[in-house]
Amino acid sequence: MSTFQILPPPTCKGMTVLDTEAFRTVTPVVAVMIKNPRMLSKLSKECPPNDLLQVKKFPTVFEENGKRFLVLSTRFKEISDTANGLDPKTYELLEEAGYEFFKTEIVTTYKYWTSEEVLRAVLPDDLSDVPNSFSMVGHIAHLNLRDQFLPYKHLIGQVIIDKNPSIKTVVRKLDSINTTFRTFDMEVIAGEELFEVEQAESGCRFQFDFRKVYWNSRLHTEHERLVKLFGKGKAICDPFSGVGPFAIPAAKHDNLVFASDLNPESYKAMVKNSKLNKVNPEMLHCYNEDAREFIKTSIKKLHELRKQTPTIVLPPKGKSKKKNVEQPQKFDVPEYYSHYVMNLPASAIEFLDAFRGIYKDVQFTSPPPQPLAHVHCFHKFDPHLPEPTKGEVYEAICSRISDSMGYKISPSDLTLHDVRRVAPSKDMYEASFLVPNAVLYDEV
């Protein structure tokens, strides 16, 4: 069985400014002009594969100036090499077709190789971990570079652009995400300074300035998972909404969503994205408030809406089977939230004290069910010790949640979803639990 060969790029160690001409290579090969062109197909199929050109991205049969010819394996550099190197079966087929050997060459250029192959040819051998992975946000590629790669940052960025046609801008993160608004300083290392992006996710379009808001494309699966979990016909509270990756899809799935973000730019983008995605304005209420205060006043906001508009009439989405007319739908505003989604993994747990007493002094027509809180959080562990067991992680996160709420919950009260590993000794989880009535009514 033959295996396609990939021609290695020339070694360009130490290059810091990309020179694509340096990657041009010429490989001498032997070709065969076939006197009976009708035999070309039979030759390419029946000749032993190891006798023919088996190089990725190059055909076995070439065409030039209206003539087609067969190219032999790269192990044949000279015509004389064929005398003892070709399989007898190949010679037999060539004799049947009539042939004439001649020397030619195949040319490979910078376009031939992948970004990883180019970077391995350029970076010093002691830098074995090629920085070839990145996150994409619209047309922007975002990567983190360790210090040893900084002398090559512009070359790395240019290679990423060249090998990914949809990318126009490459940025690297200059610091950690530790600002109030979860943003970070970034440097453009290749391409244009275009930060206004559009990202598709969960059947929605999101537009925003990547410099001014928080967005993580690696969380798209988590966004979709929770939105699906919400179902339809519920009231959802999102105190850390960002530009709307939970709020907008949830509202489009006929949920009543109250969403807020402290970052004014995120709030503006969420309002814009709500209109962009034609979300019913009665089903998504956007705020620019502190998350703690937003949670504390969330029930009040919901009841004020219920008092003003107890029933929301939704536009028709289809035709009745009995009547060939479009039928509107009615949505009765709930008295309570079914879900609170708290997607601020660095500190969401610290905001759980805001649930203390939010049901106290609130008039419900009947005792409301406990809301389900979905709290994203990080869990770090010592890389020099054995990785913690699932039980140990449950215990640690339960303890943090209990300390913040001022009410002890047990691991059995918690559902823990492993979202992703963000660093060698740091994982992201989503902890789901029913907020205890003792907390909601401040009876702790």
C-alpha cells in the first residue's frame, strides 16, 4: 500500500520576517511521455504505486502544453535510475503503451505547506511546541504567546493569516483577564486593526468590538447546552450577560429573559444584537447594572412587568393545521425565575450572597419553586500533587458555595458539569443547584 509523501520545507531557522521566496524548492523527477495517451489511465491504476509519484497535492498525471505525461516516484532523480529501479510490471505496461523518459521537476512554494510545517521550518529546534493553535472571533485570531516566541510574533501572525483565508487580524493577549469588565489589552501582530467582529453561534449573530467586551468562542458548546436545558416558556435571569450569548438564544426560544452586564459596551452590544436577531423586545429586557444589585432586585423587576403586562402576545410562527391562518401565541409572565445563569467563572460564586432574602416580603399567588442556579467557576489544583478526584472537586466547590450563601449545601445537592480545562492545573465547571428556601427567604 502506498503512502502519500509530503515534501519537507527548506530549513529557514532564525527567520523573523517572513520571506515566502525562501520556501521555494525544486525537486528533480523523471517523467514518461506515453505514445498511446489512452493507456495513461491504465498505467496510473495498474503500475505498482511505489513507482509513481505519490506526493500530496501533486497528481500522478501531469499536463503541459496540451500534452499529458506520467511522473515517476521522487526516488528516480536520473533516467538511468529507472533501469534497475522500476518494477517489471511497470516496464511491461510501458512497453505496451510506448514510452519515452525525460527529466523534469516539481516545484513547491510557500503555499504548499501548512502553517505548522512552515513554523517548524522557521523556529529554533529547542522551541518544539509550535504556537499553531488559536481562538477565532469573527475575522480575528487570538493567541497567547510565551516569551520565547515573541521574537517571531509577527512572522507567526502572518503565517496564520496566509493559511487561514477568513482571518484578517491576529492579536495576542498582553495580560490576564483581571479587569472589572473581563477585557484584556491586546497587540495586533499581523493584519489589519479591525476589531468590530461578527460571530455566529446558537443560530444567532453577535456583533461587538472585541477590544471592549468579553467573548470566548470556546464556550459555544456550553452556551448551547444551557440554552437547550432552559427549554421554553420560562423566566430566565442572566446577571453577567455579556453581549448576550445566553440571553438572546433563550429569548428567541420563547423564554422571558432579564439580562444585565456591568460593562456599558457589553450592554450596548446586547441591545444591538437583540435587534439584529429580531428578538421580541417584550421577551428580552436588558440592563446595565451591577450583578449583585441586579439579583437582589430581579424578582421586583419581574413582578413589575407582570403587573404591567401579565400576558405577552407573541407573533405567530406558523399556520394552524385546522385553520389555514397564522395563530398568535400567548405567554403568561411567570411570578418567579426558573433559572439564574451566572457565567463569571472567576468570581460568580462570590455573588451568591445576593440571593439572601430576595423572596422575603414578596407576594406570590402560591409558593414558588426554588430557582435553579447555574454558577460557572474555576477550580485550581497543585500541579505537583495528584489530580483531585471528582469527589474532592465536589467538596471544594460545595464549600465555596456554602460559604458565600451562608448556608451549607452538600455535594448531593449539586450537579457539576466539566466545561473545559483552561490551564494544565485549572478547570472550569458549571455548578447547578436549587437555591435553598432558607436563603431565598433569609431564614438562615
